[in-house]
Amino acid sequence: MRALVRETTLEPGDLIYPLFLCPGESVRREVSSMPGVFNLSIDEAVCEAEEAAALGIGGLLLFGLPETKDEVGTGAWDQNGIVQQGLRAIKLSSAAKKLVLIADVCLCEYTSHGHCGIVAETSEGWTVKNDPTLDLLAKTGASLALAGADIVAPSDMMDGRVAAIRAALDKAGCEDTPILSYASKFASAFYGPFREAADSAPQFGDRKTYQMDGANIREAMREIDLDLGEGADMILMKPAMPYLDVIRAARERVDVPIGAYQVSGEYSMLQAAFARGWLDRDRAILESLLGIRRAGADFAVTYFAKDAAKLLA
């Protein structure tokens, strides 16, 4: 009877599984702050993709750790970049027809300074240059789409990047490639473990100048409107748990697909509680994801995707 009258459902197909790709072969290096999450060489990532497909998971979100970094993040748009190679390999695997492949579009993993855009010195210190960064993000989006990404997902939070990426995709003949925009990505303490996983910690300063103030829900709605106006096809909210009200407000405001990212800090603190026996692991995993769906998200990006899919089977 409970199942019959259930208002919100959670299925494996509602879940997106993030993967961190790194150079080498047979590499499976656990992230110390994220038990069960690994830096994976491409051959290992293909194995993960095939397992995810077998579990009925909806898709993958791919991040890259390049062999080398520079001031402008050249590896992000290199046709032989780590994510581009990963996309082509997964597309040749048995998982290709069962998974949506989403590629993160950002520069922080590829820049030597760890920021999401071009950095310039000023009389007052340093600043991230918004407009010069747009061309690099556009090239990155087109490169990933040409390599096989089904969806490109800009997470940088530069103003105007959706329009720039849309124009670059169309010019490259990728008119049908949709954009999943991180439309409201808040400056958050919950990103800490991710920066170890992606080797993307800023070498100086922080990202508060271009990520959103967690106090501002009306501003989040304006950012969503701007990105949709520039051509975003769907939006992603990040983090999830501390911002469930933002997911709900967005759901009531727009009718495009909405995703929410259960970020690294959310994952790690639950894992820490599980390790100490403070929470029932299986119930807490599913409850946390059901809450994201109930708030209004159509899908959830989560490091628990495989665990949840097995529990839901």
C-alpha cells in the first residue's frame, strides 16, 4: 500500500555517477577523503562504465586529471586530452548505448593555479578575467562534444559562458548537443574532498568571486533565467543537501529538466558516519537521494550511484 500511494520515486535511471579520469593503465587510486571513490585510468573507467550500465544507472559525469597543467588550462580542449580519450573509449564499449555521457566543462582541473578562468594580476592583487575565459570554455565544450559527449556541463560560473558554448557547438556541427548548466553553483565548504579527487584546489585565494553567495536565493533564480536565456537546455544545482530550498524554488519557476549534485562533502560526511556506526548506511543513502528528488530534481549526480542502484534492484 505504501508503494501504491508513494508520491516520489527513486530509480537507478535517475542517478548520474561521477568518474575521475587520470593517465596510465590499470590505475585505481582511492581518494583518501572519499572512501570508495577512485582516480581511474581509462581502461578502469570503461570497466566502471560497464558496471554502471548493467546496474541501470542513467549516466556518467566525467572529470579529468591531465598529465600536465598550464596557466590557461590547455588540456581542457586538447583533442587528445584525458576526458576526450575517455569519451572515445567508453563510446566503443558495451556501455555506450545504455549511458548518457556528460562531460564537465571547466578549467580548474587543467590550470596550474587551480582557478576556473584566466587569472590576471591587478594593483589590488589578482582577479579572474571573465570575458577572456569564455573563448577557452567554448573551445572546451566543442572539443568534448566532438569526442563523444552526449551532454556538456559548464561548471565554471563565468557570466555568458552558456551562449559562448552554444555558439561553438553549433559552429562545430554539434547543434544537437545539449547544455547542462551549473546555473546555481554556490561557494561551499562541501566541495573540499572533490578538490583532492580532481586535483583542482586553488593555489591562492578562493572562488567566492565567481561562485554564488549561499545566502542569495533570488540571485540564484536570476542566474537560472540568464543561463536558460542563453540557450541552456537543463540546469544543475550544487550542492544539494544545504540548498534543497533552491531546488524547490527552481522547480516551481522553470519547466526544464533539473538535476542536483550530491557533492563530495555530502558523500564524505555520510561515509564518516557509516564508518563509526552512527547511521544506517543503506537507509541513509536512499533517504538522502529521495530528499533531493522530492525537492524537485529530476535526477541526482551522486557518488553513491552504484550503491543506490544495488539497493534499488
